[in-house]
Amino acid sequence: MDDLDLRVGRPELPDGYLAVPVRAQDAESPVRVCVVARRGEDPVGGRLVLRRDMIDARVYLGCLCDAAGSVHRWLEVWVQSIEGLEGAPPAYREALSNAVLDERWVRFARALREIDPEVVFAAAWETINPAPTLLDVRRAVAVHPVDRESGQAWALCTDESILSQRGVPAYGSSLHRYLYLPDLGSDSPLVGVTPGAPEGDRTEPISTVLGAEASSLEAFNLHCGLMLAREMGAVGVESLADLLGGAPVEGIAHGRTIMDLGALAGLDEPEASQPRSEGWLFLARSGRAGRVLEGLHLRLRLIADAVGQVRSVVRRTQRPLLNVSPESFQVRLFEPGAGLPFLWNWRVLLADPGQAVALSIEGSDERYFLHASGDSASIYHPTATRKGVRGEGSFRIRQVKVQTTDATVVVDGTFSSQERIDPSQSDLAWLRLNISGSRIDLYGRLEQASALASGEWRFRTIRQRLGEGAIAALGKAEGVPMSGVPFEVLPLLSAPCDLYALGVMGVRALLVDGQSTLPVALDEMLSLARQVAVEYDDSMGLGLRIQGIMDNDQRWVQSLGPQRLCHEQMDADEAFGLVPVQLWCDVLGAIVRMFPGMGPDSACQDFGEVRPGALHRVFDTAASDLQDLLVRTRGLIVSESSCNDEIHAVIGRLSVQVGA
């Protein structure tokens, strides 16, 4: 290992790029947080390197620089943004406001600091809105707009009394934002900085703030969104899984440019990316056999790290993510210690806070979560998350029941619509009634079995606390047919959706090679899950049942055997000669248990099965299974002499007893 330069490379800005501080006051600071910008305009990627465009944030490539301009760490600079909400479903947008977005941001930033305090660079901008910011890339400085007449700095207006006085939407209850001059207070003009911000008394266009020179500046954070700076992982989880199988790793793409950040330690070079040489793995000298065994252990560790990261965030926020995929994670590389292989020095980091937002149900304690993907499909999301339906229908109120014990009301009625609706028992239906000029939102469940006519559903609300006026209006409307009633059926989504996505990631890490694709591998795995449910026997472990299924039909071996761990051609018999059959069947069993609703073996029986206040418990079975598998596979790589001595002692005692 002495002749190998296996280390995390020194960060260096690629040719044609420079670092721009994100705050003007940091220009002379000895250490500053910067974003990476291209000196000239990229026709595809633009000047700033956008890493991800999330539902409520934009994530840019950044770095931690010193006064000499040297890069010490690669960062991600997160900037809160509402532009991604434009394509979200109506119910999702209505559940959000500036106050909700800010609270989500603060809780997630706090969770990240608690989980990985060494990767988050704390600053006031996680909880306090920064000044509106543009970037002058040519001069490598941040620009905070000031009023040309008074020289005062513009700032975000969160003073609800001023906003109300001017007749514009409130900050806390809307998604609109306005700038003002704090020193002028209620006499200050207002400038809307969000798309479609309504005009009011003394509102002015954004050109008032930007001026003529704005054309030469890059808009970075004009909305004064909260920010977050955290260390960036050098590679993605898919890249690491492929590398363990023998595939190369690429750099970061910006438009047509592939950026070499100097942090991949040669992993992006195909001839150096094959982990065949000593120093990459413990079993490198054992050739392909060693790589398969060690690759299995490290891939299981990859899945376990991802499960642990999601579980930790869900435990701290009590909110699912609902959009987990490989892009939700990054792999942080470390300098290898003496005697440790390079590919053992990493850990997985969560890189996306998720899309889930809690649906606020007026007067109810029940919690439902919405996701923003609407009708879009992803292989990492279960079918159940894509069956929401919205439209218009007809509604008749049968009975209004007021519960005297807790002052709640339950409304029974009959609903019909031409839309195709197939609700489950746990789905939530939302109806919006307009009675006597008042808008009343009802939330409940649809049941077709108890309806009398075809195409109708019996609708019963959950317990809601409504005002006396609303209750009286509902009572007067009993028996009156109402048409054109907007509705939406919201599937019950929670942490089991994230568990499903992590199961798909497990399939991607373990079963996708040069001969198999993820859709094919996932289809085979879900078929196996259904088969073990059909052959369920509580007297026999899941792994043993899977082994019996594979023994009875060799097609399972060809599609789901351990030969998928290697990107080189390998037949199933050779692979099973390296990986013990029972161990591999237990690996498959651990993945099967991660798919909700597949049968008695599933850790969750549906996508809404959670314990209130303990959403993170959904991941306990997967975490326990993976920990057990890590211990077992580690024993195939590193000799555990204490265990061997203990087994030897037991055998010795039994030998004496048999001899006697």
C-alpha cells in the first residue's frame, strides 16, 4: 500500500471557475462561504452550478475559502425558494405558507446539525432571513440592493401590520414576499419579489430595487430565503455502488462541462476506478472473489447508512420525506487511516429534506402528509402515492351530528362524481362547500359499499371543530343537492413510503449490474415478495422460505443471485461458491421486508401504518436486519479471532462430553 497515493484529493477550483462570497460583509473575512461560478456564461448550465432544484430550495455548488482564495471544503449552499411550488397539486400549495416553509427549514437544519454537526456550517441565515442578494461574478462580490435616494438597505418585510395596512397578503399566511426599507417603517414603499405578488398601496416594481445595473448581476437570493451551508459528498450512492462492482465514477456535470473538483482521488479515471489493486479493499489480493464478498458487505453498509440517515431525520422532525431516491443522498469521503483500505473510508449523508408537508385539517388532531410530485411517476415511489384524484362532484348532506363531549362535528352525506375514484379505507377525501357565501372545508372518508346507488359514495367526515355559523349552515343544507363541489382524494402517505424507496435503493445497490436494469430487477424482487407471501409459514424463517423457492425454480437464481454483485460476467454457481446461500437468502429477505403491504413478512402492512409520534419506528426492522447482515458479512472479510476461540472452546467441551 505504500506506493499508492490513496487519499482524498486537495480541493481545487476547475479552470474557468471562481468563488464568489454570498455576503458582502464576508469579502475581507479570513474564512468565507462562497458559491462556485463560471467566469463566462455556459449556454446550458448558466454561471452558477446548480446541484439540485428542490420543491422549496435551490442547491448550488459552493466552497469554503480562505483570504488567499484557496478552497478548503466543497459545500452545498441551499437557498430557500418557492418557485418549485408552481407545479405542485392545489392541496399541497394551500397547505404551505411562508411560516410553514420557515418552520420546516429551521427544523431540518436543526436535525442536520444534531445528526452530523461536523458537516453543517452554522450561521444566522438558517433562522434569520438574510438581505436580498445578487452576485457580481465579474468582480466576485455579493451585492445587497440599497435605495438609490436614501442609501438605506432593502430588507424582507415580515411586519404584518405594515403589510395589512398596505392591503397586500400577510407574510405568515401566504407565499408572497415584499421588500421594504426598515428605517422608514410604515412609510416605506413595498416591492414584491415573488411571482404574481399582488399590488397594494405604494407598491413598486422590482426594477426599483435592481436598477439599470441588474442586467450584469446574477439573481441569487432576492426573496431573502433562509439558507444553509453544508459539506458536500464527493460521490453519489449509485456511483459508489457501481464502483464496488467495478464501474468508473464520473465528475460533476455543469452544462457541457464535467468538473473535476480534485476530491475524487482518481475515482473518476476509468483505469484507476477498478478496485483491483491493493489498498482499495481488504481482499483485493483475492481477485474477483474478494471483490464480490467485500462489495456485498460495503453495499449493505451503504443501504444501512441510508436507512439510518432517513430514520434519524424522521425521528427529529416527525415528518416523512416522501421523495427518497438515490439523489437524496451523497457519500462523504475521508482520508484513509494507516492500514485501512480506501473504500472503507466514507459515510452516507442525507442531501434532501423531503417534500412532505403536513395537511392542516381545521379543528382536527389527525395528521396527513402531502407530497408535491402530483401525477409524476418514479420507480422509487410506490403506486399508492400516485393515485390521488381531484375534480368536481355532487354532494348531499344526510345528517350533521354535533358531539357534545368535545364540541366536534361529524357530517354524513352522499357524494358522486364522473371522475374515476378507487379510494382505500385510509385515504382522505376533501370537499369544499359554499353555503350562503361561506366556504366550508370537510375532510372524511369515502365508502362505496354502504352507498345505495351505483357511482355514489357514502361520505363521513372525521371529527372537526367548526364554528357555530358553519354548523348552522350545514344543518340548513341537509338534504339539499349541491353540484360543482370541488374535491380531492388524498392517499394516506407516511414513513412506509420512504421505507419502500429505501427497499428499491437496496435492489439498485445489490441486483443491478451490466446485464440487468433496475425496472427488471425490481419487478423480479416484488414477484419474489408475492411468492413468499403465498408460501407463508410462521414456523419457518423468511430466508429459509426464499431458499426453498430458489431451489424449486432456478429462474429465481438467474435473476436474483449474487452474481449481480459483479459488473463482470459471472455465473450463479460461481457466485454461490463465494457467498453462502443462506446468507444471500437472508439479504433478499431483508429487502422483501422493506416493501409495505406485500404480505405477513412486510415490516408495514400498508403505506399509512405508523405510530403517532413515532414515525421513525417504521425503519426499526430494516435497521436491525441490516445490522445483523453487516456483522455476518464482516466475518467473511476480517477474521474475528475472539469468536473463533469461543467456538473452538465450545467444540472442545462437547468433544470431552462425547468422549466420556
